[in-house]
Amino acid sequence: MEKMNVLIKVVIFLLPVLMLPLLPGCYTSSSQSNMNQTAQSNTNQTSQNGYNLDDLNSYGEWVQINNYGNVWRPFVVNNWAPFDNGHWDYADDNWTWISYEPFGWIVYHYGSWYNDQYYGWVWIPSNNVWSPARVVWIDYGDYLGWAPQPPAGVVYANPWESNGSRYWHVVRHKDFTEDNIYKYRISNPVRNNDRGRDGIINKPPGRNIIEKTSGRPVPEVRIQRETVKLPERQIQRMDLPPQEKKRVEQNTPRVRKDVLVPPDKFRKQQNEKRQEPKKDNSKK
């Protein structure tokens, strides 16, 4: 009996010691979960504060979307799409998007775009470096297309497939370097338009191809970039040469008149759009 009592005392004494290795695991799991939530919250907040610029705050608003946190949507007309109002330049061996919109120097060279069912097109900030154009490409037959760079895990259908054309800007090669490229957009591109160029190429077109199809030379544009310092990051803004600035200035009035919408009017339009009754296509 005495030995039994001693054994019980030993077990009681050792039990907390034996449980110690299990405690850190439980603590780490709980703490890691809290840390992840905090990090996600901080990331969402940083995304907005990191791009706290008048060119975004004056022409759009920040909204919260599941999976993407704080995202930015512009105050624009209903049929608006990214990479529509501008033109393409060939600079530093890359096709560079020159936007006519006041916020274009940020949202077309950083981050990604998502077409949300409720909010429409929204811009997702990121920490990626400056890019000549945040787009994906498709080159086939006589046609050339680009679409806003989507977030990870999102893939667009081809432009000739069902609902695919709403993501893509498709033009003929010969029109690729025109001003106001939206005017040359083909709304319903077809697939069987190869004409000797087989297959689909998912990369930007060669400079020589555009020169050959357009029948005119494509000049090399020299574009400098200047650093814009923000409290939480540094981003770059293009400093266009005089001729390119002139092209932008000539097209800016149309954009301000036909594309941009005052905040109050924009919100009213959005509310009216959501209240519209859905069409019943079951009745013929």
C-alpha cells in the first residue's frame, strides 16, 4: 500500500511535466491564427494607405471584397473597362500602355484587376514592381488582344468563347498603335482568322509584325520614370516626352467628359442599376 501511495505521488508530480510539450503546440496554433488574421488586416489596410493618392481618392473609392481585401474602383460610366482609353507605345523593347485617365499611371502599371459581380471592375493593389502594362496577351491570325492582369487563380476564357470578349480588347494588328484604341475594338472576334499565322501566341506582338501589318514604322519612344514617395512605399510615374504628352492632352477632354463620373452621380447610377428588375428570358 505504501508503494502504491508513492507511485501515485510520482505520477501526480510528473504529469504537468509530461504535458509541457503539448502546450506550446496549442499556443502556437492559436497565436498563429491570430497572427494570420492580424497580418491579413494589416495587409488590407496597408494596401489602401500605401496608395493614398489624390489621383485615386478623387476619381474612385475603396471597397472591401472577400479574398482581396481593400480594392479600388473608379468613378466611371457603366460600360467602362480597364486599358480602353489610351494607346500603345514601344519603349525599352516593351509595349507600354499610355493612359488618358488621371489615375492610369498607377493602376495600369501596378497590381491586378478583378471583374466583381457586384462592384464591376476593381483594382487590387500589390507590392509588385512597375510594369509597362499589367496585361495578358493573345495573338492569333489578324487579331491581337490584351486583357487586364487578373489576380492569382483567375483565368479568362478566349475572346471568341462565351463571355470571353468582355475581358479582352481585340483589334487588328494594323490598328494596334492608333490613338484612342477603344475605337478599333472588335466586339465579337472570331477564331477562324488565321491567314497563314497558325496557332495562338500568348505574348505581345513583335515590333516588326506591327510595322509590317500597319505599313508604317513604329518609333522607339524614350520614356523616363520619376519616383513618387509615399509614407508606406515608393512607386514610379512615367515622364512622357513632349510628343507623347501632346497625344495625351488631346484626348484627355473626351475622357473627362464621356468616361469620368462625379462621385454622387456615380453612386446614384450604381444604386439604380442594382434596383433594375432582372429580365425574364423564359417567356418568348
